Amino acid sequence: MGSPEPLPAHVRITARAERDLAKLLKKDPQRFARVWEDLKKLAGGTLPQRPKKLKGFTPPMWQLDSGEFRIFLTWEGPCLWIRGVLRKPEQSDQLRALR
């Protein structure tokens, strides 16, 4: 994917999220940089906002706004899993695939 700086070891990225991020990096490096910075802040506990818990997901899933993108994540034990990165207009169509 060619990420600028690695995320901490407790952050894992699913294959789906990896594809989402790679596509974003190719299409719009500036927006990718913002999403990546938000992921680093989330992993480091320095993000000013809290992720929003979504209803109807098992295990529980959260969403984090990052500009015009939403980052979908879950926690499993000590690991933070990035499940997907979607543009807000596309989210409702593709969110079911993250279940």
C-alpha cells in the first residue's frame, strides 16, 4: 500500500480496508494523508473525537469521520481492526459487506 508511516503493532488492517486505502492513495493522495493521520491519532489515543458505535453489528463496530470518508473499526482484545474506509455517499450501499 505504501503508507507514509507504519501504524502501531496493535492496529490491524483487513484486506478490505487495505484495498480501500490503496485505492484512495492512488486516486487522491491528499485525502489518503488525512485518513492516515486520523488512523495514527486514533491508534495513539490523541484523536479529539470519539468513534460512534453503530447499531446491529456483532462484534460491535464503530465509525470514525475523517473528512468525506468514514473509517469502520472493531476492537478484538488488545487489537484495533480497521475494517473499511468508505466515502460517505457510498457508505450505506457498502456497509452491509463489512458485517
